Amino acid sequence: MLLVAAAASAQSWDFDFSGSKSKAAASATFVSITDRYSSGTDYGFDFIASPSKLGAAEPFFFSVRVPDGNYRVTVTLGARRRAASTTVRAESRRLFVENLTTKKGEQREVSFIVHKHSPQIDEKRSMRLKPRELTKLNFDDRLTLEINGDAPACSRIRIERDDDVPTLFLCGNSTVVDQDTEPWASWGQMITRWFGDKIAVANFAESGETASTFIGANRLAKALSMMKKGDYLIAEFGHNDQKQRGPGMGAYYNFATALKTFIDESRARGATPIFVTPTQRRSFRDGHIQETHADYPEAMAWVAEREKVPLIDLHAMTRTFYEAMGEEGSKKAFVHYPAGSYPGQTTEFKDNTHFNPYGAYEIAKCVIEGMRQLRLPLFELLRPDYAALYPASAPFNPAHPDAVDAFHWVDSPFFEAQKPDGN
């Protein structure tokens, strides 16, 4: 049995949610509904009310105090006395298990890697967080799991430190960042759905960032402090960079210089840099997407070619995706909702930059297909179900996106009316 006082320094944790202390595994810590996470405890239910009883088909958040690092999480899903449908997200709504159904009496184990980081780099340096980031789950003192779904059921959670898996570091803006609240979403928090327990995804992106402000806020420095040989770094910029004005600004000037910094610093640590061109805005004219990013996508491609960096052309793929859905239909990939669609939403949402969960989910598949086309080793680390769904003979094609009605997203309990920074 684990002791609470030792939890923060432990390298593995094992929690039993079965509701039966006598049947709990000898190695596991039995969890009761009165176990709540707080400054004086190292694990417990968090953020919303505990379930009315253990085993109830109710969503819950569970947190464990852990230091920075990568953690292998193994969840046992399903219930002895009922059928279940469970979704598991971690930290700031990173999707890991999607609508997993189990029959009455069936239980299934699923493992994945969760990356945890704090803003602190060393004794003298830390990331400069924006005010809205201060409450983000990505930057608190704990690893948090969200057990949700139409009829969620989780009987056990095991967490183990894993320093051996490679890490994919994501650097970018609001189209990449882990969005904490409904109805906002980005591809960086959806791509985790398709990676299993062979790699960690560490998302350092933040809304409103440019390549140079990302560096200036010590976000790259924090990522580099955790980077090791065999890791990967994806950089998607250009969306906000085009708005910078002043001496030395421009796609082939400060932007290209900043991109070169991402290349040099990651390669110096034995990691592989990958560029992703910015996602298109939903800006239609006569049925076609209009270019709104000036020469920044071309500058990124120029730097990539010059420095021999793999380039995923998400700029082109998202144009295809939006045009395939059409001017009106493409609203269903963005945060376009009438007033009253969410509790406390008093005004209509009409955002042509930021995605909803469906749009983010589809764009994550575009990024994955970019990895396939480039034959990146990253593609080989995907869960087998991706290749089963999209074999080489029939890959995901943004010209034929998944039907909106076929996408089933169970909302997280948190809503935010304020749009992310950037446009």
C-alpha cells in the first residue's frame, strides 16, 4: 500500500477505484470518494465533485502530485455490473482514449504516455506564462486524468515514470496548444489519441505566440532543458508572425532567423526538427480559401529546404479540408455556435481561426498523414488502430474528411467564452 507522504517522491503509483477494499489489489492504494487532492495531499479526486459512489457512471478528475517527466499511464476500463463507454483525457484536455466501449463484466487495459512539465527551468529561469495560463492544468503541480464519456467506468489507474520513451515537443500557437475549455480545441491535443505508449507528446504551444516570442518567453528553453537524443520537435508558426511590424521584421528576416534557432538548438541535443506550415483561416471567396498569411508559409518552406528539415504542408492540407466542406459546411470545424449553445454563453461565436474538437481532430490526422508522406519514424510509433483505419492503400484524405455526425465528443465540464489569443 502506498503512503500519501511518499507519493511525491515515488516513481510509480497504483490506485484502485473498484469500490471494494477487500477485493483491491494488494499493491494498490484503495481510493474512497472522500480522497480529495489538496495542498496537503498527494493524490485524490480533483476539480469537480467526487463520484456519488465508486463505480458510478459519472465523470471525474483524478490528480497525483508528480515531478516533471514522462509517465506511463495504464487505465483499466469497464465495469463488472454494466456496459460502459469511456473517454480518457489528461492534463489540459489531451485526448488519449476515445469512446472505448465495454460490455457488462468486460474490462480492458489501455496504456499511454503523459508528459508533465512545470514552468520552472532551473534555479534562475522559468517560462513566462500569460495570465490565462496560470490556471492551465498543463502547468500545475500534478498529473491529472479526466475520466469521462457517455457511461464512464475506470477501476484502476497505474502511473509509472518512464524516461526511456522519446518525446515529441510541440511548439506553436493557438492552433497547436492544448485548449483547456470547451468549445475550443487544437490539433496538438488530438494527435495524442493516435500515439500509444511508445512516445510522449509535450505541448509547449500557446495562443498568440510567434516564433520569436515563443523563444523570448523561454518556452523553447524549457523544452530544450528536457530534450534528449532521439526526441523530435515540431514547430508550426507563421500565423501570428505576419502581424509583427518594425525594423528587422519579416518572413525572410526575423521569422527565418527564429526558425533557424529551433533547428540548431534541437539538433544540438540530438533531436529531429520538423516544420509544419500554418493552418489556413476560414476565409472564402467564390468557393475557395483566400490566402491570408502573406509569404510566411513560403519562408518556412525555404528555410526547411535550405536546412534539410522535413516539412508538413498543413497550409495546403487545411485549404483542401475547408474547401471540401464548403463555405457553410466548414463552420462545423470552427467555433461557430449560436448563443446559448453552452452554459453561460450569452453571445454568438463566429471564429474563423480556432477549431472546435471536430476540426482539431481532422487536422491532427492531416499532420499524421504528413508524417506518413515524409516517411518519418514518428509514423511507426502510432497505435495499430490508426493503420487499421487508414492503411497505406486508403490513407486519410482531407479532400474527403470524416462526416461531422460520425464524430462523437463528450464535452469536458469546463467552458470559456473568451477566445484564445491570436486571429
